[in-house]
Amino acid sequence: MLLVLAVDVSRSIDEDEAKLQREGYRAAMTDPRVVSAIRSGTLGAIAVCYLEWASADYQRIVIPWTRIDGQEAANAWAERLAAAPRVSMSWTSISGAIEASMRAIAAAPFEGTRKVIDISGDGVNNSGAPVTLLRDLAVDAGITINGLPILNDRSPFGQPQNMTLDQYFEEFVIGGPGAFVIPAEDFHSFQGAVLRKLIREISGRTEIGRFA
């Protein structure tokens, strides 16, 4: 599997929340259950690209494509993420994140039997092209988009009335075979949500739940 972890670093996420977000990815990737899911696959490995995004003009690959085939590789990946500097930018362009993730997949040095973009964030698309346009282009290219919306007490600018953020992700963001949403109730529950999401993505399970 080629997996792009596309992580929101817009200004709505403060320093403490950004730390919780990164620590959630580090802890989940090194969790023995995730490593076991990776090792139990047909090839016993996945490739991961970690990308941070904000406005339509800002997407940055923090950790390029990395083959993870066991605990040692997962630990090394987590250490690289801990050492990487963080940048915060204005606005939220989920469409820009999808477009940048598609470019990353096209340039991957590995061949994947599955291609997945994972979008995590705490707001709706308010910059750049319509998110549904890029979602549909990704799905047409054989890419699945999953969502990890972070539900906090802020009201995201541009969010449709009477629609929660997880409903927005279900309606406008995710798509492709087996696409799903796993919401995090807040930043403190983010690590558990990432863990469940990674195990489900890596194992390729399809469950009764919140699908596109």
C-alpha cells in the first residue's frame, strides 16, 4: 500500500494541538498492532509519505516515501517525525492537500497494489478549488481517500449549516473503494483514532460503519 498521511497545519491548530497530532502519528505507527498488520500483509511492508498542508499555496512533504516493514523501520520513521520542524499557515485547503497527495503518489519510488490518501484536519475546505472536484479526480485515478476529522469546539469557517465536521468529511471529502471516516472527538483522543484508522487501512478491512 502507498499511504499518504496528509496532516492539517493551518492556524486553527495551536502549538499544543500540533504536538498532540504528531505524537498521535508517532505512537500509532510504532504500535505493535500496526506493525503486526503491516507484517501480515501479502508483501509484509507499506510505503508512507507524511505531508503537511494548510492553504491552497502550502503543502510540504515532511517525510518522503519510506518503506516500513517492521518495528525498526517504524521506530526510525517516528524519530524523523519528532525531529522535523513544524510550520503553521493560514487557511484550509483540503482540495490542495488531495492534489499534492496525488502528485506524491504519482512520483512514488514504489509500486503499490493499493493507493490511499488519509486526510486529517479540524476544518472544512475554505481555500483553493472545490474539494469534491479533487476528490473525484483522485477516485477516478484509483485512489481511496479516508478522513480523520478532529471535532473540537470551534465552528470551522465555511462549514455548511446543520452539518458536523465528520458529516462534512463523509459528504465532501472521502471516496473510493472502502473509504471511511474515523472522527477524533478532540485532539486528546487523536492518537486512538489514528491507531484504529491505520490498522483498518493497512489490513484492508471493510466494516459496517461510516462509508462513502
